[in-house]
Amino acid sequence: MDLKETRISSQPIFEGSFINIARDTVRLPNGNESTRVVIRHPGAACVLAVTGSDEVVLVRQWRYACGQALLELPAGKLDAGEDPAVCALRELAEETPYTAERVKLLHTFYTAPGFCDEVMYLYQAEGVREGSTLKNDEDEFTETVLMSRDAVKAALKKQRSCRRQNACRLAVLAAEQLGSPCAWRKTKGRLKVFQTAFIVNQLKQKCI
């Protein structure tokens, strides 16, 4: 079945420092026309870091759109032309007192495919140690939170029972909360759907 929607025209609504919003007219598979409001985003990277004391490095940050402080993995948008792995290392060092020798890509997925093309790169940090000299941007404020594996498990369990979900950065939690059997990964330059039961198990084993 052909599900492709083809853009006919695009009208800019907002052009910001890193996101653009447009109202597109599209041709539907049945030949009719419809409108799609789309947020264009440069992409982002988040990093799962575990200290030598076997504690998961998280950050608490006020999210204005949500009206509350959320507990997240260190993360941030990609600068123009930036390697996502470099971004992940930078965000860890800027948002927390920790650095990493390297990162390994775990998964790549869309964060809000219904209206935004942001792609999130989820990395696992290796060689994590304290001693970062980098700082947050002037308009960014974060609090580093270290949690044991059991504490993270308890937090995930608690959030699954809450009506207000923080699916911002914890990919495994997002997949479970949405009740969806699929997520996204990058294969041969294209994002494709695949079953994620093993993702949950893998992340729990590696990170939680």
C-alpha cells in the first residue's frame, strides 16, 4: 500500500535560531490535498553514562513547555554539521561534572514524528570519570542527579503508573509508555521500524 504524502507547497510560519516551522500543503495517497504543520529540527543526542560507583548520571531541568522540572539523560541539540557522538560527549561535560572517553551508539529514533523531524541519537558513554571543566549555556540550568540501578528501576516503575509521563529522554521508558511495539533505528541512511522488545532488555541490562 502506498502511504507516501507528497509536498505541494510550503509556507514558513516561524524561523528561529535552530528550529523552523512551516505549514505544508501535501498530496495524500488517495489524491486529495491536506495541510501539515511541521517543525524542522537539526537533531539531538542524549547520553547514558554510568559512573565507576555504578550510578546512572541524570540531570534535572526545568522544562517550560511542561511546566515542571523533569529528570532526563544529559542531552542537547546538534550544532550545524556536528557529529552526534561529539554532541553527546559535549552535553555530558556541559550539563554534569562528568566526561567520557568515548561513546557508543545504541539507537536512533524520532522523538515526535507526528509533527517534528527531530532525530535523537542515543549513546552509551564509556570511560566515565569526574572532572569536567565545561559549563552550561548562560540560559540553561541543570542539576546533576546520581541514581543507583535500583533507584532508576523504581523511578521507571513509578512513572509507568503516573498520568504525567516524562518520555523526554529515557528511550526505553518512552517505548514502554507509548505501548508501541516499534521504535526507530538508522539503517543504510534511512530510519526504519523494527521490534523493540530486545531494546528494553538491552537497555535494562546495560544501563539499569
